[in-house]
Amino acid sequence: MQGPPGYGPVMVLNNKTQRQTGREAQLSNINAARAVADVIRTTLGPRSMLKMLLDPMGGIVITNDGNCILREIDVSQPTAKSMIELSRAQDEEVGDGTTSVIILAGEMLILAEPLITEMLHPTVIVQGYTRALQEALDICERMAKVVDVENEVQMKEIVNSCIGTKFSNRWNDKMVEMALQAVLTVARSKTPGSGTKSGQTMEVDIKRYAKVEKIPGGEIADSVVLKGVMFNKDTTHSKMRRRIENPRILLLDCPLEYKKGESQTNVEITNTDDWNTMLRMEEEYVENMCMEIIAFQPDIVITEKGVSDLAQHYLAKANITAFRRLRKTDNNRIARATGATIVSRTDEIQESDIGNGCGLFHMDKIGDEWFCFLDECKDPKACTIVLRGGSKDVLNEIERNLHDAMEVVRNVVYDPKLLPGGGATEMAVAMGIRRAGLKVEGVQQRPFLAVGEAMEVIPRTLAQNCGVSVIRTVTQLRAKHAAAYDEWEKNSKESGVVPPASDFGINGTTGVLVSMEELGIWEPFSVKVQTIKTAIESACMILRI
């Protein structure tokens, strides 16, 4: 801080504080972004490499999920931290495209470096970038293809393009089927009154109602999506039934044991009979609760709290199977799958609270543990995904892949529009921006064109990870898109008909140029648009620092 006239600067900050200003700070931020982008560049596409990370607790994580890698990396540079935050936001918002968003944002900043070195003001660069973003979104809108959510073949193609780049792509068909089945089970239409804007829209709550249970052992092919719910609990009494067809299920969240006082109370007893009376009252209290339950003749009683030995005895005598101390989330899932209502007091039970939606209840032993299955539900709006696999690391990676696949299906259910994958959309956007840039005047033209150039990083990285000649492949792809763009311009001027731009992209496995329509690689519109928006907006933010 500058002192009074005639005096030198006055230091307000701590002596050890590092301070960067002006060009130096901007270039240091760009270098940090480049470093983060380089870390996960090799994990893009079907030929991606895995990364092995050691977490602070000493455990290992083996993955090629952009968000997971960056989450485990310990970073101190503030710009790099904000880049890592990007991939987390992308993962929460749309669930896929976490690697692309970082690579794209990094490339945007790398291409801004020469502009900053030539003393172009960051605000001008940001204006150029924002204009290019609008152009890019228009091009995406023009290329989008509407999909029918009920069409299973098309839906499988979409999920395939998501899982194809992951570790679990050897079991592609199995994973695709599971992701589709899980999401379409959980999806339900919301009525106009329940907080939606208009008409019936879909509600897909994967986090709450599609639970993944990982059981080490067996092989990945044994994984299955249940038409109902499974949880890791054994019956409270060994004599209770372990298989019931079409059970009546009662869900409670009150304890089936004598109620202990909230505050500490002391009772003085002078007579022996009074002591017996007190014990009998406790027993009668539990007996009454059990009788209230038995009156409705349920086959299974599940409670979130405890069940005393006496209650177990009464329930077992009435041929009722009981489970205790179930998680609240599991109880909600069972309620949604079986059509039961969770009751808080036994004297308030009604016939309508009993769930009849389950087709089969059975207990199975997997490994050393007993698992309870409520399967074959009539219209389950909740499900459990049972994952089997050789080791914990394999299971964790497959769970991450499945989560991405389910998010992709959810996005398509919400917004049924697709864009071609394999770098085709990015190349079409790059070509569109390059042509539109010729009409931009003044200093904004260079940053506007820089966005088009940055878009090419996705097809370039795909080609790089395949091991083919990058320059030759990208040049050929550029030529294909340029020819398609010329034809589009000619047609739209002549007839006003607007055909979609070229859908040629790179086959991520072989590195050959191919039409994405034939290869069947499609990506959800929402994922692609979110990636482009997030990348450009974050690059603008970092440039203004």
C-alpha cells in the first residue's frame, strides 16, 4: 500500500505472504489450469488409462473417473482448486463429462495466454469468449436430435457411449441394462400440483431410491437389479419364517420394547407385590403393542428401533417375521417399493398402512452375511442394485461407472435430446465458430476464434489416446466438417432448409474417422451443453483474477 507523499510503501500484509499481481498472476493461474488438465488428459475416451492414487488414509483408489481423480489429489494452488471444483459441480449437475470439462477449460485458458502476453485486456477476452459461448450453444441446438425414451435400442446406444470409456466396458451390455432398468424403475411422473411448472414431468431420484449394495465375491456377471429392495439384516428370532409369498408388510419407526422415561426417575417400593405389579405393567405394555400389531395380521414387521425379547416371543408365536434397527433410508425405500406407510405408533395402525406390493420375501446367505430380499414387487418405484466382483477396488470402480451411466439415463429422461459423440459435436462447434468469427469485428475477433480452436482439444485428445497420427486425423476431420458446413450454408440460402451439420467423429477405439450415426455413439444434449457452458464460464472467471 502506498504511504503518504515522500514516504515509501507501507506493508499491510504479513511478511511471509506471497503476493502476485497483474500479468504474473494471470500467467501463474493459466499454468495451474494447464497442470490440472494434463493430469487427467489421458483418461478421456475408450482407450483411456487408469490412475492409481494413494489416499491420506493409506487406501488406494484405481479409477479413470475425472471427478474421482481430482477429488483425491491434494492441491494447494487456489486456481487449481477452483478447477477441481468444476468437475465436482459437473458430476453433481449431470453426472458425466467430468474429464471433458476440465480439459476444455484448461485449453481455453492455454489459448488465452498469447492474448494476455500481447497485452490484450482480460475483459476483452472475456467478452469474446461469451459471444462464442452463445454461438456454440446455437450450433448445439441446431445439431440436436430428439430421442424416444421408450425406445430401448436408442437408450442403450446412449448409455454405451458413456460406459464405453470406463473400466467396466468389458461388461458393457450388463451395465447398460442395469443402468436403464434402475432409472426406469425409479422414474415416476409428477402431477402438476407438486411443485412442477406445467403438465406431467418426470421425477428421478437415483440417490435416494436406487441403492447400490456392493458384496465382494462372485463375478461381475452375477450383478443384478432387483424388482424390489434388499438389506443386510437377519431376523430377530431364529424360529421366524425365512420365505413368504405375497407377504403383508408393516413398517414402524417406534421401539417394540418398554418405554424408558426421558428423564431419570427414582421409584421407592415398600411392598414386594408392588415390584411384581411394576414388572407386570411393563410386560403388559409390550404385550399390548404386540397385540395391536397382530390384530392386522402382517407377515413381516420392520422397525427402525429396537425389539425386546418379549416382543420377539409374541411375534414369533403369531408367526410374524420381525426385523429391527433398520436405517431410515432403507425403510423409506421399502415403503416406496411395497406401497406400505411408515407408522409412528402401534395404536395408530390402519389397514391402508399395510404394504401388499411385494411378491416374494426370502432370506439368503451370501458369504458370511444374511441378506433380506423383498423381491418381485408389482410396481416398485425403488430398487436395489446388487454388485458382485472380485475385490473392493473393482466394486468401487464399477459403482462409479454405474452411477455415471444412471445419471446419463436420468438426463435423457429429463431432456430427451442427443448430440453426436466422438468429438463430432466439438468439431462442428469449432467449425461454426471459425466461420462466424469472420463476421466479428474489432479486438474481440481473436478471443472469439480462440474458443473454436480450443474446442478441437477433445477430438485431438481422443486421437492422441488411440495412438494414431494426431495431425493427420484432426486435419481430415476438420476438412469433413468444413465441406459439410459449406453445403449447409449453400442449402440454407437456396431452400431455407437447415440439414444438421456433419456427424463425423473419431472412433475412440481405432482412431478412424466414422459417422457417429452408423457407430451409434450419442451423448445427452444436457451433458454436452453443460460441459461447454461450465468450461467457458470458469475460464472467463479465472481470466478476470
